[in-house]
Amino acid sequence: MKSRSGTAAVLVVVSVAAGLASAAPRPEASIVRRQASHLRNGGYDFIIAGGGTSGLTVADRLSEAFPTKSVLVVEYGDVEYAPGTFDPPQSTWGSRGPTATRWSIFSQPVPDFDNKTASVFAGRVVGGSSAVNGMFFDRPARQDHDAWAHAAGGSEKWDWNAIYPFYKKSVTFTPPSAVTTQQYGFTWDTSAYGTTTPIYSSFPDFLWADHHIVRDAWRDLGAPVLRECSSGDKTGLCWIPLSQHPVTARRSHSGTGHYLAIDNTTRTTYDLLVKHQVVRVLWPKGKPKSGPPIVEVRSVADNTLFNITAKAEVVISAGVFHTPAILQRSGIGKPSVLSPLGIATVLDLPGVGANLQDHTGAQLAWNYTLPLNFSTPLPDRLVTDPAFLADALVGFNETPARGPYTLANSNSAIYIAHADITSPARVRDLVKRIRRSIGDGSAAATLPADYGDDPALVAGYEHQLEVMAARFLGDPAAPSLESTFASGTSVRLIHLHPLSRGTVRLNATHPLELPLADYRSGSNPFDFDVYVDHLRYLRRMVATPAMQRYGAVETEPGVGVQSDADMVAYVKRVITLSFMHPCCTASMLPRGKGGVVGTDLKVYGAKGLRVVDMSVLPFLPSAHLSALAYAVGEKAADIIIKEWRR
């Protein structure tokens, strides 16, 4: 990839009131620059590859802390309006211009799920995946972070107590009105949140009439009702905030909160270059310990290549698929992966692109055989009742917004520990068999073929399995199953801690395009044991008094599906292979166990290069990833700021 040098100059940022940022983005032409000639001469102190959830958080905090240091974010996408997941059609309430663009990624066929493919999307827009996700703003459990810290080791801590302040700092939560609280029974603890960052979370103004049926069914099964699920303890019934503005109910994302909301009169050194791709990083003479790398950038418009100099650091924050691709194009990765592509290995880190994980799951469905005579509406009213639809559209544009369009997909979920799903003997047996698979080598045999010749990757996977068996499956307070609900006659069961591992590799034919994601879901057979346990537990809810009040009858998998083999066949038929929570492709693990970054987020063996996004997780947490991505960005910024203030 041949390059030429390019330089740079001016930032023009528009000031947007923090409270209205998500509702009224300014014209994009007044916000960003699009050409190398617009950038400032002499390079930048900090260059961030990717203007997504974590990347913009880091950029905002660095430019805030160092007003005399220059910060550049390079983003493939553009500044675009990001509608919520359940906003009405744009034509009914006025255009905001182009809407947020997504990468659509399809995995390689997954053999253990009858060669189905995982379909996952990621943000290709300023704001990244926070601009296109489901707006479900939960946090991991305490056990997730404590296990992460144990697996990663190192001097910088990532346990719950260490990261909790950054969760609080990352978001401003606004409680609902007294009327809404009384109507729906929302609970919360304001001490779990901050008050200053213009990334907003709040509860909706509306719930569908049948929401309470599933909630009451979980209560019938003995699920504890938690006041707040963002403070570390998460096993039970949860009210989950949505990432939306408390007044407008519009999506709140990093593009609005960590770029558009910034006062440009005080941030004259914070630049954003859109419609450009970071191709790779380069070191003088190919020596990664020689200093901060040079960044090679490609114009999406005309394919022009140019270099930008980093004077302090480069932070790669391009996401779970594109971060390992940038590293691999830079010659950082596994030699046997890079060599066939004609890429010389600059830094031998076999964990780059390894350890891919995502949340997966099946579903339970039922029918009601007795009438649902509710005075409040069900979702079909938006289709069958023109007056209700018209009022919903009016309500969405009122101040404050009201009605069904203030509700995204859901703001309710149950999180259940495996010890509550099945018998203690079954849990002990599962943990014992997982540990036995480590000792006899059968766990390693489930890994991708190119793991086998690398002892570090195998050791890292076995290390993860031991941590996960003890701290997730074996911990009676650690969630194993998530099920969200809002309305309707089905619920998803989400396997929170999958044991199977996949890879992300460059596309050999088109190395600048989407990399190849090989999910390999179900390659570790213990995942199917967990699916079966989840399904057996979940189907109990249909028999609860809350659901039998309306004559609930199970339709999927159906009462004829009873054996483990039949349940596995059902799971394979209905599986969702991605809930859009990919992670872990540049993991924070010891280098000798396949790690790519240390606990300081620095790439092993490289000076001036860090990774800050969901690639750095060692394994999936019991949460959707948006709130975590903000917290990781906040903690990363704190680490970098402290280092450069010494």
C-alpha cells in the first residue's frame, strides 16, 4: 500500500446546546472537513482511528484535558442523523437529512448451526454503533468486571470497583416524571449515574398494555425485583434506561454528546476528518518500538492515500471488525495469517483477530387463548387505529415527547444465574466437564484451525474457560441468561457467556473492504448444554398464574419437544447468531496467553499505539455493550491523561 504525505489545518465546529444536541444536529458542512488539505500542518498530538462510541469519548476527554494539544479523529462515515430504533417513519415528522449508515456484515457459514450465517451491523457514521444500536443502556454485572480483571492481570485494574466511577461519569440519567413512575412502577438509584456528561439515559413515557404479563410471570417464578441494575448487582428483574434524551426522546449517542455538544470556542484543537479510512499504521524503518506510528489514511471519495504524523499516540477505535483489520494491514498479527496476504510481520501478536464472540440465543413463544381485555393499547393499534397512530405521531413531536414512539425495543429484562436455572448438581457437573476438557485437550480441539500451532492462543482460551467456569457458571450471583421483554407472545433467551470462539481476518481479495468474520458459534459443545438449560427454565413461565390467567399455550418449541436432542435441534433451527454485541478481537490478556493489549490498553511491543473499543474485552459480559463502550472510553482517557501529565 503505497502512500504519500499529507498535512493539515483548521477545525470548524458548531456549538450545540448539550440538552438539544440529539434533537437538532447542525448542517454537517459547518462541522467537519473532508480533505487532507484541510488538516493542520505538522501532524497531531493524538490521532484516533474511528469516531465511534469509545473513540469520540477519548477524543472529547483528551481535548478537554489538553487544550494546547491537537486531537484528530478519522472516521470512515459521515455526520448523519441517527433515528431511534422505534422512531416513526421520517416522512411523518420531517427529514433530518441522511440517516445513520451501517456496515452490514455477514459471517462465514457456521457449521454447528447448519451453515447459517450471522448477520450483524455496526455503525459507519460519526457516533459509531451508539448511533445505530438498540438503545438498551444496561451495564455488566460486578462479576463480569472482576472476572475480566482476574483474566487480564496487570497493574491497571478493570474490576468493578475500578471502573464503576467511569460508568457514572459517562452518562447523565434523568428520572421519569412522578406520573409515569406511578403508572408503570419504574425504580432507580440516581447515585449510580452522573450529572454532567451530555450522553443521556432515561425511561420511556410509555409501556404496552401486555408488558406486565411477562413481568408478573417472572415474579411468579420467584425472580427478585431489583431497584437498580446498574450498580453491579444484576440477578433479577430490571428496569433498563434507554439511551435517549429525557425531553425529546431522540437517540443520544457519542456523535451528539462527544462532538456536536462541544463548544468550539474552547476546543479549537479538536478536529474530525470524515469519509476517510485509516488503512494502517507505520513505524520508521519498521520498528514498532521506535516511537508513535505514522497513520496512513485513504479518502473514501477518490482513494487517495496520505500520511498523518502522530506526535504522542495513536488510538485505534475502529470496532471489533475493523480494529483487527487495521492491525493486520499494519503487519501486526499472526505471521501465518499475514504471510499469505503478502504482508510482512512487523509485530508477532497471534491474538489479533482471534477470540471473536457475540451473544446468541433462541426463543420461547406462546399464544393466549383467552381475551386480553386491556384498557390501554397493544402495538397492533398503530396499524389498525388511524386515530391512535395520529396521536402517537403528534406526541412524539411534543415537548416533552410522549406516547409509544418514546419506547425503543424494550426497557425491561430478567437476568438469571445458572444456579437458579438448573440444579446445583447440574451446575457442578457442567463446571467439572468444562475443566476436564481443558485437561484432556478436547477444549483446544474446538478452536479455529489456525489456533492449533500457537501455544499462546490455546493457553489463553483455556485460561478463559477456567475463569468463566468458576466465575460465571459457578457463581450463584453471576447472570447466565438474559431475556428482554416489552410486548407480544415471545421472548428471547440470550446466552450471555458463550464458550465458542471465532476469528476476524482480512479479506485476501479486497483487504481494504470488510474483513471476514468466522463466528464458529456452537463449536464448543458445552454451549448447547447451556442453551438446553436456558430453554427448560424459560418454558416454565408459560405455566405461571400470570400467563395462565390469559390461557397461555406454548407454541415454540412446543410441548412435544422434551429431550435434550430435540431441544438442540430446535435451537439450531431458530437461533439468532448475533445480537449485535461482537467483542474481543484484540483482547486484554497476558501476551503469553494470546493478548494483544495490556491493562494500559497499549499494544504489546508497540510504542505510542493503543486500542480502545470493544475489541479489548477478554470475554463477553452479561450486558449489551453501549454503556460499557462509554466507560472503557472514559477509563482509557483517564489512563492516557495521567500518563501524559507526568
